Amino acid sequence: MTVQLPLIIIAGYSCGLGEAIATYYGNNDYRVVGLSRTPHQRPSKLEDKADFVHICVDLNDEETTQQTFAKIFREHGAPTVLVHNVAKLLISPFAEIDHKSFVDAWRTSCLSAFHCAQACLPVMEQNGGTIIFTGATASVRGSSKFAAFASAKFALRGLAQALAREYSAKNIHVVHALIDGLIWGPQSIARFNPVQDTCLHPDDIADAYFHLSKQPRSAWTHEIDLRPASEVF
């Protein structure tokens, strides 16, 4: 009898953190499904034997998201882990933020999480599981020029807290991971040109996520903040 490996769904799979999470879990005997709006290649460091599937989907769209997750459940079974890693960083003076940009920031960071959670939670209730929402410094601090991004991330944190309180008794571990600093990768390099030693490394975040999803029920972490040693807090 063939034993089916556990499944992780990564919403917001791309180069950087999404790729690192896929690689870490895939190389530790998980099947991996990555979701993103645009096509992305299989992680280069993922072992050849690892099972990886990528699907293009707009997670802001409720019907499309529900259809995509239903297809995943039919073809791959229920997920053990869901990581929501979707966000849209908008840094702008408040007076220059238009209605559409403000709403888009919320839709990308929070509404997509709502859609993913509503799709996954009913099937996770059968055997338990872990949902990890990737937060940011802006989840707990609204800085100048971060009105759109911070309000969206504050909302995501509230959603995570509410789900943790509602679903913990149903053996579903809900985590809000506050990423306090820049993640080293192509996007941060292009936009901020940071010093590598001052950034969080995607592989190290993926390691933390993996261990969060393995925690025993008697000692679950709901919120964790990860930051480089150089970060002031």
C-alpha cells in the first residue's frame, strides 16, 4: 500500500520566500502546490523526486479560488499545511493614494487570505492542519506612507486571530508570522538595494515555518516575529 505524503499549498508562490518554502517542504517529504497570478518555474533546489505542481490563479476572485482549491482537493487530497504569502506593498504619501490602490492593497493581502481560508478550513477539519499567514512590520505598526499596506496587514492579523480562536479546538493550528524586516531576494534588492546581512533569508524563514507546522498541540505558537539580528525593534 502506497502511503500518500502530506500536502502543502503555498498561496503566493514566487521567487524568494515562496520558492524557499516550497523547496524546504518538498525536500522534507511534502507534496507541494504553488499558487500565483503569473507562471513560475519549479524551485531549482527542489530534489527531482519531490512532487511539485504550480497553478496560475487570481486569489482575489472568490469563484476562481474556490474552483482551484476544489480541483486541488480532487487531484491531490486535503492539505496538511496552507501558507498564505500574498501581499502588495504600497509605499505612498496618504494624499496620493487613490481609492483603487487602497482597495487593491486590502484585496491582495487580506481578501485573498479570506478566500484561501474559506476553501481550506472545511477539508482541514477532518484531519487537522496548519495555516500560516505571512505578516509584516506593518501588521503592528502603521508608519508614515504605509497607510494602505498597514491597514491591509492589520486586517490580516485580525483575521488570523479570529480563525485561531474559532478553529484551534478543531485541531487546526493558525499562525500569524510577523516578518519584521526586508526579505533578501530579487524584489528587495531591486527596490531597496539592502545589505544582505541586514535582511531575513528566505531559507531561514522557511525553516521556522516548517517547525511551526510540526508543533505539538500542547504548545502551539499563534504569533511569532522573525527579524534579523540587526533590526531595531
